[in-house]
Amino acid sequence: MSAIAGIYNLNGEPVSIEQSSGMMKAFEKFPADDIQTWHKENIFLGCHAQWITPESIGEQLPFYDYQRQLAITADAIIDNREELFERLQIDREDRKKITDSQLILLAYHKWGEESPKFLVGDFAFMIWDEKERKMFGARDFSGARTLYYFRDNQRFGFSTTIQPLFSLPGVKKELNEMWLAEFLANPGMFDSVDPFSSVYKGIAQIPPSHSLLIKENSILLHRYCTLPEESRKLQLKSDEEYEEAFKEVFQEAVNNRLRTFHEVGAHLSGGLDSGSVVSFAAKPLLRQKKQLHTFSYVPVDDFVDWTHKSRIANEKPLIESTIKHVGNISANFHSFSDRNPYLEIDYWLENLEMPYKFFENTFWLRGIYEEAQNKGIGVLLNGQRGNWTISWGPILDYYALLLKKVKWLQLNRELNLYSKNLGGVRKQRILSAVNKKVMPLLYKMQQSKESPFPIFINKEFSKRTRVFEKLAEYDVDITALKIPSAYAVRKKQFNHLYYWNTTGTYGAKLSLNSGVVERDPTNDLRVIRYCLAVPEEQYVKNGLDRALIRRSTKEHLPEDIRLNLKIRGVQGADGVHRMRDKWDQFICEADHLKQDPIVEEYLDNTIIEKCISLIKKNGPKPELAFEFEFKVLMRSMIFYRFIKTMN
């Protein structure tokens, strides 16, 4: 993978060496296997390359195709190479030599602006079409790689990270107030509902699933990928056929992501998603005479698990069960005892170039990247998208559908089996939970007793930006109290592009720091399309939720993992516990930020004060880790530190 940059002077003037070198200089903090640039008249392309795949070793990038008069710079790993070789009719003896960037160029030559539709993988690229005098680029469907740009009447500049764009003359570092308002006003884990914007005014980004075209000084963004509606269902003959078809498409997705001349690693928790990825990866690696290195976060030794009995903070016993069953694994367990979410803030702000919300997991995410780098890992597998793809199967929501459709016999059979699988839980208790899904309005009184997420954005700031009106247009619940159906949430996950930006942003930028790239087979476009096409009854069957993956991993995972319905892992539960030694410093900074005029126009000090009072009263109680008030203070502090860097 790579950090890429470029300039297109729309007025026809040559690109100066000062401007091109200024952009590339901003990448110098990242490790590189090679650094190359390409200039021609009013065009500059650059690439700060990190070699991951065998084909990328010694790759010429940017690359200019003299025959076709096309130039490309790319940050890409293409996974459907064999399919593209066939479609493009490339001779077999040439296939091993062709790099992913050249493959993208050949796809563009054949299909033009439709070419991104044919690509499967993680990518961001820009192509200069000399014949047509146009610039064309795209970002992969889920935004696994970032691509920012600036455009005025004189020029167009693009970059993997934001900082190089500020080296261009006239590009000012000004905050985007609407982005900041959306970040503060929505309680969810996403940043902004506008996937086209960034935290900086004038700096835009190509959203996931979009291409960009610049021709005759006009710029056009086009969504090239829309995932199919769930109503288009497969009709196979048996459960076994669905399982075999799943295993085939998932194995291919995993195999494609093992393509590296480095070592291969994987995140591993005690659950189904990462466990499935690891189990499908270990055997192919054995045939390559490689071992799979797994990396697992565990709490610090003196942490006492305070979570509900249905949750487990230390998943080590479950992880060890997977490792023992799968084999060909070199296991690594890390607690990163000297780290905590508070100490990580400055590192993440510098690397993300924006405020963030996922502070609970920052210390171990960064730690695992660094440990993977130390072990020579090139590809780090994960199962991040699994809840919406391979392990889909919301049992209560599905039973609610059966109840609505008056399928009494099927529902009764399922309830009996589910009760049995849970160890004899009363059927009436399960049915009560199902009724809440069917008739949520009847339980509104009960829900109203719960505390909403504190609205800590400054009231005048929210009125000036009309942020709540905008969030309402996107059906964002600012209270975090509504409980939508799992089907509605899943639909949003695949249709609203702002959900994808967070994971893509931190994955792309952490990879540049370490030279380790995260790859997610559960997020493979072919896997997603298959999973969306599978009928719902395959996902909940015989009293089992997530039934398709449970059946499909019968030989891959141990039974205590495959059929675990009672316990789920929870990560980051020891976050506050880790902060004990820094608690006074944390409280002191919280007191300071509420008095600082720098953030007064953005935050509601009345709410901040209430949160501080509650936190002071409780002290560094481990249970605060997932409380709203602690979340508000941590998010406010992250926001505060970011704003301070601007002043």
C-alpha cells in the first residue's frame, strides 16, 4: 500500500518543483520501500510506497503507459486479480508480472469511468488520461483507503492524508463548523453524516463507493457501487448448499488477503468473526509453509471483571480454545499495561488529523499494530464487518417477523429450541423480549426512564449550524435511546456511507505509520453480496442465532466457540481502571477545558460540569468505562486538544 499525492493545474501552468516536493515531504514521517514522482506539463503524481504484495516489490509507481497515454498513482491491493485477468484477456505468462496498479490501468482502458465497478479490494487511485485531458480516480466501496482533495479555479490537489494539501499555496487551515457540529451532536461512533466533507473547510474527500472525474475544469463525483436490496434472495436446494456456497466465497476472500511476501497476522478475540477468519486462514498458510500470527488484547492482571454475567472482559480462555483447535498459529497476548485511553489522545489526533470517538480501544489497537510491525507482519487480518455479513442472524428480530407474519407453528418450534439452547430459559421470557421488538411503542414508558445521551454541544452553536435538523434528515437518534430493529440498522450500515469512514480512516492512517495493512475478509464485496442474498431463515434456524456461520464452521472452530450463545466478549472494559494513576490529571484537564474560551463556543459547560461532578463523586470506578458521562468527558477532551492545535 502507499501514500499518494498529486497536482493538476487547471490553468495549464507547469507544476513547480516546490509544490510537488512540499506535498511529498509531508509523507517523510512514514516508512517507505520506495519514493517516486512523475511530472508532465501541468500534472504531478507522487507515491510513497510500502511494498506488501509480491508484485509490488520494485513496482514503478507512478506508472506511465506510453502506448495508452495513461498515468496512474495508486494506493491499492486488488483481490479479484484472476477474474480481471480473464475479463481483460491477459496472457497467462504475463499475469505474475502485472502489478495491481497496472491492472487498474488496464481496467480503466477497457471500461473507462465504469472501471471501479469491476474492482474488488482496498484501493484509492488517480489516473491522468492524456488523450482525453481528464483526471479520473476512485475510492473502494467501503473506503478502506483514504483520499482527500482540494480544488479551486487554478488547481486540483489530492492526497492520502490531509497535511500535504496544506503545503499548497493558498490552502488555509480553517475548521469546518458543520463537521464539528455533527461530530459533537450525534452520540454515535461516526463523525459526520456528510461523507464528502472533512474537519477542514475546503478539504473534501472522495466518499466510499465513489469515483471522481475532472474534465474541462468541472468536477463530478459519482457513486459507482450500491449494494443490492436484501429482497433479491438466493434460492438453493438445501441448507448444505448455502453452507458450501458460503464457505467457497469466504475462503476465496480469505485466500486473496493472504497475498504478501511478509508474515501474516490476525486480530483474534473469543468470538465467531475473528475466529472464523483465523480458521479459514491457517490452513492455506500452512500450505505456503507460513504460520499465522494472532494478536489478542487482554485486560491488565489486577483488573476485576465488573461486566454482566453474559459478558466477559478477558477472552483469553476462549481464544486459547480457538488456537488449540485450529492449529498452525503463533499466539500473542498483550495487555499493554502501561497504556490507557487518556494517554493515547495526542498520538491519535496527530495520526488521524481529526477528533475521534473510539477512545475505548485506542491503546490496544495501536499496540497491536506496533507488535505486528516488530514481527515483520505485512497483512493483519480482522473480522470487523462480520456482525453485518458472515455472522448475521438477529434471533429476536427474526422471531418478531415470524410473529408479525402469524407463523405460529414455526415460531413455537423455534422458541422451544432457543430455550433449550440457552439451557432452559423460560419461553415466556423470550417471548416477552420478542414482543418488545414487535410493539416498541408499548414499551416507550419503560424506555423513557432511561437516561438519554447528554447533549453537550453549545446550544447557540447548534442553532447557528442547524445541526439537529440535519441529523434528523438522516434519522440519527440524538438520545441514543431508540432501539431500531436489527434489519433497519443493517440497512443503514450498507446504505449510509458515513458509517464506513471511521474504520477506513484509522485503518489507512495506522497502516502508513507501521507498514502493516489491515485486511477484512468479512468486508469483501463478494462476501457481502452473497450474505445479503441469503434468505433470513438461513441465519436463524433451530434455535440458533448467526446460524449460517455456526453451521459452516463445524470443522473449523471448537464447539465452545461455534455454539456459544451465553457469553460475549467486551473489549476496553478496563479503560478507567487503567487510568487510576492519571485520574487526578484527567480531572484537572476536564476542569480546565470547561473554563477555556477556546472551546466555550462549541461545548455546553453546564453539561460538562454535571459530568465532571458525577465523575469526581465516583472516582476512578471501573464501571464508569461505558457510562455516558465518562464518554462525554473523553470526547470533549479529545475535541479540546484538537481545537487547541488549531490555536
